[in-house]
Amino acid sequence: MIKYSYRMKVFYKDVDKMGIVYYSRYLEFFEAARTEMLSSIGLDYEKVEEKGAMLPVIEAHTEYKKGAVFGQDITVHTTIAELPKVKMKFNYKVTHLNSDEILMTGHTIHAFTNLNSRPIKVPDYIKSLLERHMNS
């Protein structure tokens, strides 16, 4: 399993009139955490695209437990639980910073495509990089 924790603060731009994080913002939090996770293992999106592949989101799921509010520090815990075959799944859990209280959970599933959006197998360099980090 590959794990990464992304810490962030909830800003005013993230909340609705009630002061609670607007539901769609969590998908943006997921993207930030996922991007940082991949970068931390040497898999920058720019490099992936330079090598002719893309990872579009083909499914997103969220479950809201308790809303984060303006000014809170939160952590987006991101994991890759299994090596991809055709698609790659990222799991997310959002908690208060330094707490186990779960605010929300979710996942995104990504396809591997070429630059023309045609499905492709997982490129070998991505597969080997993920295998290396999965076993460490």
C-alpha cells in the first residue's frame, strides 16, 4: 500500500453560507492530495504526459460524515491499495489535523490513456515505480 498525508487549511473560498466546506470542494482537495502523492514518489503529471500518457478521472465517489469548517486544519489521507491493471484507484479519508475523527471518505478511479484519450495499458515505468513504492 502507498500512503500519503496532505495537510491543508480550509479557507473562506472553500465554504458555503453556513461556513461548512462546500461538497464539491472535496474533489479539489482530493486532486491536490493525489497530485502531491504522485509527485512524492516521482510520478509528476507533467512527466507522465511528456511520456505520452494521461490519467483522467473516470469515477468519483464521496461520503460525507461531518463537515469541515472555515479555518480548520485538515489532513487528506490518500492511499493506493493495489497495483493497477487497467485503472488506478485512489482512496481518500479527510480528518481534522492530528485527529482520527473522519470528516469524509471517498475514492477516484483513473484510466490510463494516450494523449488522444484512447485507453492504454499501464505504462511499464509507472507499473515498476508503483511496485517499488508498494513494497517499501
